[in-house]
Amino acid sequence: MSSPAERVREIIVEQLGVNAEQVTDESKFVEDLGADSLDTVELVMALEEEFGTEIPDEEAEKLTTVGEAIAYVQKIVGG
Amino acid sequence: MGFAGKTALITGGARGIGRAIAEELAAAGATLAIVDVLQDVAEATAAAFRERGVEAAAFVANVASPADVERLFGEVMARFGKIDILINNAGITRDNLIMRMKEEEWDAVIAVNLKGTFNCIKAASRPMLKARSGCIVNIASVVGVMGNAGQANYSASKAGVIGLTKTAAKELASRGITVNAVAPGYIATDMTGKLSEEARKAFLTVVPLARPGTPQDVARAVRFLCSEDAAYITGQVLHVDGGMLM
Ligand SMILES: NC(=O)c1ccc[n+]([C@@H]2O[C@H](COP(=O)([O-])OP(=O)(O)OC[C@H]3O[C@@H](n4cnc5c(N)ncnc54)[C@H](O)[C@@H]3O)[C@@H](O)[C@H]2O)c1
């Protein structure tokens, strides 16, 4: 099975309709990957679904880059 | 058949205007999720549709309860796999003059008519966003725009529905989801059957078309807003009131 980090990257590629090569740890969702406000909400919802967790709004607001999202998920699922 | 392969969830669909909307959508091929608090009536309505070969099922839920609504959408998704059309039609009245209106009367009407509509839009937005399409029609009322003595709670709830309609339309538009409201005037149903003869007569004096509307008059407007013909219409209030409001 793929690692949590890979699963997060796959979700980002699918939700934002971007190429896998564009998705580096430093990529910012809004500035680099062209996400609008609904995209970021949908992304958070997709992560919640994938990892069976609820991400509080105040945590979700802090997830602005791919690396931050991966780190957050790793913290929750361990690994 | 314009709605073939589409699933429509209609709150308050057991009777009255909701049932007429179900008829119109089913006639154009839609599959029906009939939602109501009246279990027996909802089941009888769904059964009557199934007898005519329409795919239909009844679901019992109180739209004012977020927990009920969440369970409801889970059940409908499990049963039909998608929700293309949401009609927020469930509504109640608890009329009284402001001076006499009890807190419970105010709260009950706001809870069902306004919060219930919000609860269902919120629940429907997830599958619709994923599908990148969807159509939501909220049943407002002419009194949400004009006001009506004795209906502070109801008119406020319906004015609220209009504001909610416009905001939802703006939030969801970029994903191909349209949100509109239909504002009926005086329609002959169980809800208005409670009115006194004088009140009914008084109503008709302000209706240029000089007759009460039928549930079907409202349902046809709803069907239009859900159709391809209305694909470029969102955030609007379509008045179906015989000309009461101009
Ligand atoms: N009849 C009119 O003249 C008129 C005018 C303007 C607007 N409207 C609106 O049209 C809609 C339908 O009205 P109607 O005249 O058919 O009324 P109705 O009372 O005949 O039907 C309303 C249906 O909603 C259901 N319902 C009530 N509370 C509910 C809840 N909490 N959860 C789920 N279902 C619930 C009822 O059981 C009923 O089946 C309402 O929103 C009403 O405000 C009606």
C-alpha cells in the first residue's frame, strides 16, 4: 500500500487537476497549484474522507502547502 | 425525457406542492427520494409512484435536525448513488401576531423552513461538488418579499431562504451547480386549507389572475429551473403568484 505522503499527493493531483510533477512539498495550493477557496475546502474534505479523520477549521487554515498537508496527515496516522 | 437517470430529493414531498413537484420531475424521467416527517403519507406517495413504474422511495427525516439530514443523505446516496436535484420544499406555518407570538412558534418555523433548507443544501453540496453539477431549488414565498400580518416567523424564514439561495448560488456556481428559489403566492393546499373563508377571499382580491394557484403551477416552474433550459439561470427568485407581486 502507498504511504500516507503518496496518498496525500495523489489526492492533491486528483482534486486540483494538476500534474504530479507540479506537486512538490513546497508547492502552495493557492499560489502554485491554482486552488480557489472551494478547492481548498474540497481538498480538506477529501483528506478527511481518505484518512477517516476530522480536520478542525483552525488546523485546516494552516495547511497552505503540500508539505504541511503531508506533515499533518503523518502526525495523525503515524508514519 | 429530460431527467432520465437523474435522482431528485424532495423534502416535504409526501403531499401538497412537494408531491406535485415529484409528479412533474417523475413525468420527465427522474428517480424520486420522497422525504417527509409523515412516514405513512410519504410511503403511500412513493408506493403510488412505483405502481406507475417510477423509481421512488420514501425516507423519513426531520429537515430541522442536522443529524437526521446527515443520515438521510447517507441513505439516499446508498440507495440511488447520486443526488442531482434537491428541492427544499418542507415548510410549516405557526401564525400569530407579533404581540402574541410565542418563542416556540418563532423557533419552530425558523428551524424547519430556514435551518432545514440550510441543512439540506450543506449535505447536498458534497455530492454535487464532486459531480461538478447539480440543481437546487428552494421554495420561498411571496410573503418573504412582501411581509404578511400574522406571519412574522414565516415571512422572516422565507426572506432568509432567499438570502441563503443567493449565497449558495455564489458559492457553488463555479462547480456547475445552480441554486434558485421559487416564491409561490396563494396556492390551494392543506397549508392554506387552514385559512378562514374571509382570509381566502381577501387573498384573492390581490391576485390579478383572480384564482388561487395550484400545486402544479408551482411544480412546473420548479421543473423549468431544474431543466437544461434554465442552465444559465442561478441565484434568482421566480415568482409564481398570479401577479400578486409586480
Ligand atoms: N400553499 C401555499 O399557498 C404556499 C405559498 C407559498 C409558499 N408555500 C411553501 O410551499 C412549501 C410546501 O407547502 P404546502 O402548501 O405543500 O404545505 P403542506 O403542509 O401541504 O406540505 C408540506 C410538507 O412538508 C412536510 N414537512 C413539514 N415539516 C417537515 C420537516 N421538519 N421535515 C420534513 N418534512 C416536513 C409536511 O409533512 C408536508 O408533507 C412550503 O415550503 C410552503 O411554505 C406554500
